[in-house]
Amino acid sequence: MARQKHAWISAAHRNRLWDQWRNGDSIAKIARSLGRYPATIRWALERHGGIRPRERQRCERALSLAEREGISRGLAQGHSLRQIARELNRSASTISREVNRHGGAKGYRAQAADQQAWKNALRPKRCLLASRPRLQCIVARKLKRNWSPEQIARWLKRKHPDNEMMRVSHETIYRSLYVQTRGVLKKELMAHLRFDRRLRQSKSPGGEDGRGKILDAVSISERPATVEDRAVPGHWEGDLLAGSNNSYVVTLVERQTRYVLLIKIRSKHTAEVVQALKRGIGKLPEELRKSLTWDRGKELSQHKVLSMATDMPVYFCDPYSPWQRGSNENTNGLLRQYFPKGKDLSPLTQRQLDKVARELNERPRKTLGFLTPAERLEEIVALTG
């Protein structure tokens, strides 16, 4: 099929475009399937921020194309407007306004009248956030604190259970960000989303690879079942977050509460990492020091030293199995909002890392019923104290 240069896309092709985009197809693949230039597809997607626009629907009270064709035939046969109205079971005034609005008895054409009526019926509707300025300000403030739209929506529902005026869906927030023609949330707020994208995209699976062999490593398969079901607090997952110039940060996540600890290190040499972990874990109450699950990185080859110092067994994931540290992987993704790939992490101070960790620990989490990790940890400490 020959490609066309102009950007106009038929209704049938628009539906196929959005179906493919929702299924995760690339712009290049969509362009090939529709016989268009990739630039045309990107233009069509960017107009709506990658979010499928709602289909317009004809009002039930409005005249249909079939009825307008009936009017046109009646006029051609010399019928009066009242007679046409009776045949269509419409009021005479409705038929009179329709004919006068679209060229009179001699100039009336059903197809042209229907297209003009459809165009005239288009009314720009103010979105929900535009009509609720107080809610708009709250959403903007939370976005600036790097809360996700879903976290904001669920927090509002929990905070205002009886006030519908203070509720908004996460989908509405996304639309207000990506569809800038709404003029509600500033484009700059998109920088606070977890992923830096100009278009909203379908989720696609990604992979991480394991690393190296560690002497006397205890496999995750030997980890007690109580760790797996998250029934008991005090079990942690850990990894290194990498930056440019061989800079790293230790990340620890408590499996039950998703509470985050960030620890500064000068290098990923095993002695440096183990010392940093001893320092960070040593500040925890004993009831929160039960086990640590780590990636296959050789930075923890001195795991026996760490276990002896903290009285915590260390378990290692299987190669090529990052999902076995799902909480830690998810947290490292959240941290990329603060520390993008390619950023040098060495200038960061422990105080700066503590501030980032505090922000994450004060964000509501879906998996916690939209409580914050800090709230869940406080509950646990209160029960065990």
C-alpha cells in the first residue's frame, strides 16, 4: 500500500491506530500497518498525549441522517413541512428550524445538513479539574512532591470519603497532564511523573540480568516461607543503584511495609558495601533485623561478615531473576525520578539521601491500601514495642 503524505487519517484507521497503540505496538509498526509515515502517526498521537480520545455520540433527540434524507425527499416531492413532520413523527417546528437553518426548501441537502449539524454540536467541555480550583491546586502540589496520579486519587478518596467534590480519578489527572489543550495542569508537572515521556504508553515488560558467582551463597530457595508471604516484618531486599562515574547508592526495602533506606557508599567494593550495610542495619530495632535478600552482585561477596555483625542471614536471588526482589526493583524504579540514569551519585550526601527516602516513605502505596510505608512501620513498632 502506497504511503500518503498528508496527515489526515480516516475514522477506521484512527480506531486501528489507537488499538495498536494500546496493545503496545511501536510507532514504526503502526505506520507500516496503516501505510503512513511515522511522523504522521506521531502527530496523531501527540495531539492527544498518547491517550485515546473519547468517541463523540449523537444526541438521541437530534435528527438522524435517515430523517434528514426523509426531509430532503419530502421537499423534492413538494410536501409541506407539516406533512413531512407527521411522516417522521416530529414536531412541525423542528422540521421548520432544520430546513431554514440549512438552505431553505430549495437549497436543503441531507448530507450537507447532517455534517453541518454535527460540526455545530461540538461544544468544548470543561474538564473536572478546571471546574474545581481547590482540587486542582491539591493535585498540582502532590505532583510536585512526586506522587503518582493513582496515589493522589486514592489519597483523596481516603482523605475525603464523603465529599465527591474533592475526588478525581487518576485517569483524569493523566489526561490533564498529557492533553495540554485542557489548560489545567502545567506541562512542567510532567517532569514529576515516574517516567519522562511525551506520550502515555502501554506497559511493556523489561528485563534485568543477574551477576556473578558468590562463594557459599545461600539461595533464595532456602529462605523460610514466612519471608515469602510477607507475614512477618523485618525481612529486607537490597541492591545497588548505579550512577555515572562508577557511583552507587545502597537501597534497602522492608518487604512488608515497603519502608526504604538509602545509604551512601564511596565505591562498590565489597568491604565498603558491607561496612555501609552494617552501619545502616545497625540502627534498626532488633525485631526489624531478620533477613536480607540480595542480587547476585559480587559487592556482597563478604556476606558472612555482614551476617555475623548484624545477626541477619543473607539470601541471594537466582541468576536473571530480578522479580525475586520485586519490592526493591520497584523502589529502584521510583528512585530514578530523583536520580536519572547517567547522573553522578557521588556528590550526594547522606542527608540528601535521607530526604529522598523520607519522601518515598511518606508516599501512599497501592499495595498497602494507600497507607504510607512510614505509617505501616509505626503500626508495627507500636505493636512490638
